[in-house]
Amino acid sequence: MANFLFVLSKDDNQAVTRCFQFAQIAHSKGHQVDIFFIEDGVMWADSTRDWTENTTTGDCPNDYLPYLVENEIPIGV
């Protein structure tokens, strides 16, 4: 088992979607996962954000966020 820290520094829908997706994949494979928002990424700590905006591949942050919440993945700001 490995430890992963995913750091999001952009206020970008595609970046947060990939961050959440990779965190979910790593956790589902049994790894310890933490997420941290820095710089412009802290804008995603706002619970009123639109988490349903699709990326160019058709997925969105909300496709992965429920898993992260249900599994109590730490998200720091």
C-alpha cells in the first residue's frame, strides 16, 4: 500500500475532475489518499460551486466526489 497526496492548485473544472478521479482510483486499489487545495484550487472548497459541469471527456467532479466523501478521503485547504 502506498500513500498518495493529490494537490490541486487550479480553479479549473478539468483539473479538479482528474484530481478526484485519480484519488478515487488510488483509494479503490487500497492506497491511502489525501487531497489538498492550494492557490487557485481553494476555490473548489466553496460548497456552492457547480460540481456538475462536464469536462471534454463527459465526466464531471460530481462523478467522483460522492465516493471521496463516503470513504472519508481527507480534503485539506
